[in-house]
Amino acid sequence: MAEEKKDDNHHDDWLDDEMKSIQWPIDKSEQIEISLKQAAQSFFASSATETATTNEDDVLQSCINNQSVSIEPFLISIRRVLHRYPELMYQERMTSQIVQRILTDMGITNYTVGWAKNIHSKYYNPATGKIVQTTEKGEQNDGGGHGVVVDIGSGQEPCILLRADMDALPIVEQTPLPPDQQGSDTAKFHSNHHGKMHACGHDAHMTMLLGATYLIKSLEESNGEFPFPGTIRIIFQPAEEGGAGAKRMREEGVLSNFPTVKYAFGMRE
């Protein structure tokens, strides 16, 4: 079962330090033009009746593209942080912490955690939902459950799901860097976890979804409402690399929980 995110004012020092490198847009209130809000409202209203037109899709896409360009430094800085902390399937504890912290700093606090428990792990008892053994040899395999889900919008149908994967691969990073980025800047681009690397692009996938989340969150009006009738369910899915993390989240209700998902979009390389 997923659980509500618990308020916790304590953060690991490493996470506090990393968050200092995130280049947040200077003025969030001016990042989203009124045309984007109008396009989103029109798109959701049309989707609810299955009469969306190509023109409406094009208008929304154009608005989103224009706004995405304005937050490019924000996205680059997020990708670099995520790339530094690659973790293997069902071990994405630090990755999940980074995602949660960025969501919180966006003003999103109603996300749920604990998704994608590893029912095949000796560390997890599916009958009780509890971790039954401590980790061995310093491993971070704690039974999984590092997935994050947040619903943005009215909480009503239609529900559109956006998804990104979180885990890395057991690869030693040997990424060549251009001459002007070598030396002291190497740590900005390379894995801090020897033998693990985001070689399959999941750091970029999470970055894109966090960017989309930022843009969607920016649609929120001063009264806390959004200019569309539906819900956008944003999921950060662990264990894509052979771990069946999507299957686990589906079994845990990520698609069937109300509002049930009508459309789903993901990113793969």
C-alpha cells in the first residue's frame, strides 16, 4: 500500500547541499502565460467528451514548448543531481528523496510514497507490508517502495497519467567530457555511485516529468484551483530495468484508484 507523505523537517546533509545547485526559475508567477492556461482548459474539456481537435492539441503543445524553453537551466540542474545518484531497481531510496524534495519545493505536499514494493525481496513481507530483515553488506535494498505519485487537478475524471522510470544500470560510468568540463567540474556530470550509472536515460525521464509537473503546478490559480476539470496523475516508477515496477504499481492500484486512469503517457528511449 502506498502511504501519505509524512511531514519531516529533517533532511540529510547531502540532499540539502544538492538542492542548492537547483536553478529555480526566478519568478514562477510569470513563467506561465495565460494562453497556456486557456489551452489546457480547452484540451481537458475536449478530452472529457472525446472531441479534442488537432488544432487544440497544437495550441497546447506550442504553449508548453514555449514555456519549457524558459525553464531549461532548471531542468539541466535537476538532471545533473539525479545523474550523480544512480541506484539499481528497488534500491532507489536517494533518488526518491530527491524527487520528493523537488516536489515539496514546488509547493506540492500531497504526494504519496511507498509505491512498488518488491514482493520477491527477502527484505519485504507482502503479507504484512513490513520490512522483515535489515540490509546486508551496506546494500540499500530495503524492500523497495520508493515510488512517488501525485495527483494534480480537480481529483475527478478524466484522469491522465504521466510516468517516468527511476532506476539505473550496473555500469561503471566512463563518460568522456569536453575539455572545458574536465577537472573540478567532473562531479557535476558523473555518477557518485561506482558501478552504477544512469546509462539508460532515466535521469532525463525524471527531469522531464519534474519539468512537466512544474509547468502543470504553475497553472494553479491563487485560490488553489486549476483551469481544467480533470486530474493529472504523475508517477515516478521504480524498477523498470527488469524489476516489473510498473506491474507492481498497477497491482497496488495506481491505475484503478479513483479517479481511474483513462489515458497514460510514458517516455522510453
